[in-house]
Amino acid sequence: VSVKGAVHIMVFKVFTVAPENYEPIKERIAERFPGNYYEVGDGQWLVADAGTAKEIYIRLFPEAEFPLAAKNVAVFGITGYWGFAPQDMWEWIRSKTGAKLG
């Protein structure tokens, strides 16, 4: 069902290729997406936002601030998912996207 003027929220996977130094990225995600991220594991987060993967990346690393580990981070849009994970992760995804579980 599509509602005119509604904003579609998508979940993005953000992860660092160099997980030994992910704290600055974790802090940046918390600062730029308060209440809209879920830490999956070391150096891995889900971020809920209405933007594109590129827009998420640019919000995390504006060109003027590019030196921060920006070359070791990738953002992917998630269009489907399946598997076993902690229940609170599935609930977080549902709360952000309105998806039905089960």
C-alpha cells in the first residue's frame, strides 16, 4: 500500500573493513543517526533512514571531513533479509520499516 507523501524508511548495513579501529565510526553513526541505528557486531551497524546508500555515506563522511577512516567503510541498502539473529534485531527492523515478522 502506497500513501501519497509517505516517507519510505529503508534499512542500510554499514560496516567497516578495518574493524580494529571502528570506535570513531561508531561515535559518528550514533551522532548522525540517533535512535536509528542498531549495532550488529564489531564494526557493523544497521541504520534506518529514508536516504540512499550514497546519502548515508555522505552524512557520515562529508567531503570536508574525509580523512576519518572513510576509505574503510561501505554502506549497502537491504531490500530483503532471512536467517537467524537475536529477536531484538528483528524487532528493531520491524519498528523502523513497518515490516511484518514471521
